[in-house]
Amino acid sequence: MSNSHNPPGGSVAVDTAVDPPDTPVLVFEDREYTLAEVDALAGGIAAALAASGVGPGDRVALMSSNRPEFVVAVRGIWRLGAAVVLISPAWKRDEVAHALAVSRPAYAVGDSPVLGDLTPMLHLDDPIAPADGTYPAPDPDSDAVLVFSSGTTGMPKAVRHTFASFAAAVDHWTAALDLTGADRMQIVTPPSHILGLLNIATALDCGAWIRLHRRFDLDAMLHHIEADRITVEMAVAPIALAIASHPDLESYDLSSLRYIMWGATPVTPSVAERVTQRTGVGWMPAYGASELPVIACNPIDGARLDSVGKPVPGVDVRIASLDTGEPVATGEVGEIQTRSASLMVGYLPDEATADAFVDGWYRTGDVGYLDADGWLRITDRLKEMIKVKGFQVAPAEVEAVLHGHPDVVDCAVFGEPDAVSGEAIVAAVQTSNPIAEESLTEYVGERLATYKRLSRIVFVPDIPRLPSGKVLRRELKERHGRTSDQ
């Protein structure tokens, strides 16, 4: 396990008895890289950036597709003691311009013409000459990573992690996953997301083997679990749904998996159970945020689907009243608040930071409770709660019921103004077969309290989600919501 005082991506100790120096640690399509080769290329990136004037404390924007050069660039930027500003390759020009205006990087690296049009950029398609340059160890308290929050309620904010805080997150993730140099993982989601970066940094730190995919392809993912003997798989909601509905899932040998980690969104038990029934592989729910990458995790043995687990060692969790902000008793629902050495130091723009903390505790904006045994349960997002006749309704609860219907492929629930109830509950539903709206409304009504009954249903071809799996409820409201005047 790494020492939390060592910078992520710096000098990585590898158990050579398990993973000799000439053993590949990073694979992409038919290309293989040893750790020494990755670090030599990272030295080349560092030298090129240093020649352009980049030094300790500077910020470097990185907008890259899924490719090994992404990993090389991150480690090269860190070698200089500079901070990497992660920009999603899916973003359009205005979004990238906003990210640059917020983070004000000194330089950029990537393969995106959008980024290259907006700021000077070292292109990842250009050859990288390996180099052995040595540089001073980064200041642990200087910024290492700026990753943009999901932005479901407004323009994205940059989350600032120091070398020390991100190294602490790597330690927490290593322990939570029980990860060693014998493990094998694959990255199928964008590494520009905090989970993707954390997986890469953690795997390389402990000497695990990684396959990086150019893009998500379900059959390719399942094939490589079998062919590469993957031991730890990661899934967000769309991937879990895709696995559960794959018509030939049983044809793949997934027996090498120790577990599948479900993160970014609450577990849908019916989906998870369907996968386990068909494959024999169990799930390990975990919970984190861009601001605090590892908050809670289920144990490897004895994982359960009704909880994101217990707070990991080194992370404190408390529940605060939604009305008063004061800590509540065990079992009572409130806002989940956290503190840890792995917590971000703040946002950019700076003025967004003050509202994120109270008395040194980070306000996650998630609603949930801790039970008597310390298990943490999330009921919903604070800002996404729907208030019906004075009752707060969690969209996730209604969505879990809808997901249990055999003809529902995906769904999302949101509120809209209602003159009588305050807010009405609306469900956007993607189906595999036609369903009468009345039938689906009754299906929910039979399973939930009257005040959680659906007001109306809109049938949609797909549910808009971020790469992390989070539903873009604001987009759904804009498309399908009604105002109080309608």
C-alpha cells in the first residue's frame, strides 16, 4: 500500500516477487507497457512541458480520449509538481471554454481539436521521446488534480485535490478493494472522471495489471474478463443494466472475478440480483464523490445491496438534520456530511467553497442515514427531493420500483410544480415493450405510499445520463416537465 505522504504517480514501489520489472502493467489493444516504460514516457512529457515553461504549482489542462498516453500525461504532469486539470473529451467548445476560464491552466495536453483551438496544446498524437529527468518531490499541499463536478444543477465547478489528499484517497481505495499486485482490472469508462483516474492511480500504485479500453463495448468488456482473467470489475448503472440484459451473458466465463464494484449511483437490487443469478458473481457497492473519492464501501465478504457499506477507515461520516443542520440520532434521515484527509481543499471558483462546508465537514448533498451497526444508506440527493403535500419523496425510491417491472429498461423520476400538492411526481420511462400508462402507474401505486404515486409518465427512447451514470434530471425537466401555468 502507498504511503499517504508520497505523491500519486510518483515513485511507485512494486513487489518484484509478484510483478517483475519487465512485466506489463498497462495494456491497450495490442500494445503493452511495463511500469518502467510508462515512467520513461512520462519523463518525456515532463521534459516537453518544462521546456514550455511549466513548473511546480502550475496547472495543465488534459483533454484526452481513452488511450495509454492519458496515463503517461498524468504522471508526467505530476512529476513536475504541476496539477492536472481533467476535461471530459465529450465536452463541447463552450463547456471547454468554461473549464479553462475557471481553472486558468498554464498549458494543455491532449488530442482534442477543441482544446487545441482554445489554448496552446501538446498533442498526444505527436511522438513522445522517453526521458529520465529528475525533479524535486511535489509539495504535498499543492494542487495535484482538478476534476469538474457533474454540474447537474449549474455550470461545473472545479474540485481541487492536493497531492496529499489524492494520495490519501488512493490509500483508502486500495484498502477498500483489498487490491494487490495480483489483481487485474480494466477501465471501460472515461478516465477523466474521478473514479477512472482513481482506479488507474491505485492499480499502478499497488502493481496491479490494467487494460484500458478505447470506449465502452459490453461484449469487449465481457470477453476480456474471460480472456484476461480480470479479478475486479467496475460498473455504473448503465453498465449494470447492460450486463443484466445481455442475451448471451451465460456464454462468458466470469469466474475470475472476485466481485463487481457498483458505484456513482444507488444500487438497483433487481438489476444486481439478476446478474448474480446468471453469473454467480456478487456485487460490492461503494460510495464516493469527486470531492471525497472514497467515503464508504461494502466489505469484500458479506456485501449487501441495501447499503453503500460502512465508512472506510480514515473517513468520518455524520448525518445532519435537513431542517436544523444539527447532527441527528442513529437511524434518522438527514444530509450525509464527511471529513477526511482525502477531502478536497475547495472549489474553483473560490466563492463556491464556503457553502460546501459546515464546521469543517463537507456537505455531500446526499440524503441518507447510518443504522445502529454503522451501515450507511443513501435515500437520495438533497436537491432532487420532491416535496408532495409536505412529504419528501426520493426519486431513487420510485425508480427502484419501476426498475423492477420486466418491461422497464431504464427510468428517471423528477418533480414538477403542482397547484394542489406543491409538486407532482413524473417518471420518464424507457421500455422494451409497449406499456399502458395506467398499468405502470398502478404498478407503482401498489408498491409505494399514496403520496408517492406517479402523476404522469412520459415514454422516452433513452434516459440522459452522465458517463458516471448519474441522471441528468434538469435535462429531463427541460424536455418533458410542465410549468405551474400548464
